[in-house]
Amino acid sequence: MSRTIIDIHVLHSVPPSNLNRDDTGTPKTAVYGGVRRSRVSSQAWKRATRNGFKELLAPAELGVRTKKVAQVIGDMIRELEPGVTPEASWELAKAVIEAGTGSKLVVSERKPKKDKESAEEAEPLPPESKYLMFLSAQQRRGLAQLAVEGRTDIAGFLKTKENKDRAREIADTRHSVDIALFGRMVADGADINVDAAAQVAHALSVHAVENESDYYTAVDDENTEEETGAGMIGTVEFNSATLYRYAALDVDRLADNLGQGMDENADAATPVRRAVEAFVRSFVTSLPTGKINTFAHHTPPDAIVVKLRETRPVSFAGAFEEPTMAESGSHVRQACERLAEQIADVEEAFGEQAVATWVVRAGRNTAKLADVGTPVTLDGLVEGVGAAITERWSVRR
């Protein structure tokens, strides 16, 4: 059976900015094609994409990734059973989380501070996971309901194989859209890991870059004319770049991830289509917000090429192994020319023709991509990809 793969290629010019910095505050870079390029990590862009989901999907369709999972589920337990104290709800949450995920929760190393007006200790802190735990809204609600059911003797309740299996099943089904897309790793419970349906490449500039440094000063508003000098001084590093961004989405794996826990007679096309449309729109329009108040780098992409494939994902990063040169014109124009040539050459040489191609572009420098696929607007792109997914699923059914 043929696969359903969505490839997303984006050319995105960003003015002076520091979207994604390392531990020293320097914009991240990488060497490719023998020259240093601007780089934005895949983690940074996945985070920006996930943040975009908040405006596109309902809270019930999204997950929460946190160490404070006992506190989160404890809050739900108290909503379901108002008479439970915070401390008791945390212990109930701890028990069902450990049963469901295999992870051990521990009390935070942060010490509760003493009240300065009293000799009594402040309220104890809830236990935390040793690492970030990713759970969907339905998984959190299900574990909270299970805890309430066994609240009179939670240890005895979870000793039974039936109830322990129920906790495990809750944690391993009803995945949220973001878990289905980006996956989940549970170090102490590998059997409930979720393989990601989406793969996101590190964004790289199509040209060589050199990081620059901005020396700035700030004036003390209360200084008199006699008081000279700055109130503070500092530096911030930045660069500017035309980035090639790429992501691949395995729609079949996405459907499998979303389908766990669904009624076998349910129509998978609707949730899968919603997830695909949300991913396409959020990935292409999102932007990491590092130092955004300093640089206001609110630029939309210059060009977007999305391809529907039946064989395998294909990145066209090789088009930019030889860096574009500013001396010979616009980086965007050269990048569009390179990308159009690479698409044609690779698809012909390797027989990787796409089932469908959509192109969103703006500005005269993107003209070379006009004939690569069907020209659409951003809304038309999202609608077109979504309709293609629905059509393919209706044929399967």
C-alpha cells in the first residue's frame, strides 16, 4: 500500500535577529558546504509550531509537557472530588502516574521557605517527575478519574492487575495532536513511547553568515544634566539570513498515533485532517521568539512549496550546499532558482514525482517557483492539503 507523506519546504528571510541562541547568547550556527551558516534548531521551531496550535486547536486536543504532572493531575482530582486536600490529591496523582507510566516521582529539591511571620513551615511541595512528561488532556483526565475511583485505598486499588492495566492503557491511548505529531519518550516506560509522525530539520541559511554584535546603552531617566554617562551598557549578538526550512509529515503514522483509543468504527479522516492542517499552517507561519522585543523580526515566509508523496520524504537542502552569493543578487531569488532546479532534477533522476504540489509565494524574487506546482494562497494551501488527505482516506475506507 502506498504511503501518504507531506513534505514542506520554506524559504524564509529574516532581518537582523537572534531567533535561537546558545548558552553564551550567540545565534546558533552550523558549517554546511564548507561555510558557516545561520542555524535555528528543530527544537526551537517545533516549540514555535506547538505554540501556534493554541490558536488553531481546542485545549482538549493538546497535551501538556511538564515535570509538575502530579500537581496538574492533582488539580483535576480536586475538581472531581472537592473534599480531597492538595497533599492527598498529589499522593493519589503520584500513585496513578507511576502505575500508568512506570516513572518514579520524587519531591522537588526546592525547599519550601519558612513564613517570616511564623515559625511554621510552608505547605509541602508536590512530587515531580525527574524529566518532562508529555500527557494529553484525555490522559490526564482519565488518570484523575482512576485516582478518584480508588482514593480510599489507592495502593491496594492499584495492586490489582486489572486496575494497573487500566492505568497503563489510559497513559498509552487517546493521544493529543501534539503528542501524535512530535512523539513522546518515557525513559522508565519505553512501551508507552510514541514515535513522532513529524520530522523537522534544523533551518539553515542558504548563504554564509557572520554573527555581528550590537553595543547598546541605556539612559537613566532620573539623571541630571550634570550626571553624564549611561545607566547601563551591554552587547547583543545577531545575524540576518535567508533560511531553508524543511519538515516531513508521515500521515499514516499520524493516523495510527491518533487512532489509539478511538472507536474502531470512527471516521479517522476528520481528526487526521485537522491535525495535518494545523501542522501545515502552524509550521509555515510560526517563528521562534528569541530576542523578538529587540529585533521585531515579524517576517512571513517568502515562498512555500508543499508536496504530497507516496514513497518517502525528500529534502532539497542539497540545492544550497553551494552557498548563494549576495554579490550576484538577491539571496531569495537565487534560492528560488536553486530550489526549482533541484526539485526538477531530483524528481526526474530518482523517480520521486509527487502526487500533488502546492506553491505559495510573494514578491518578484520568487518568480522561478511559479511553475513548480499549483499556485495558491496560504488558506488555499491548507484547504488543498486537507482535502487531499480526506480524499485519500475516503478511498481507503
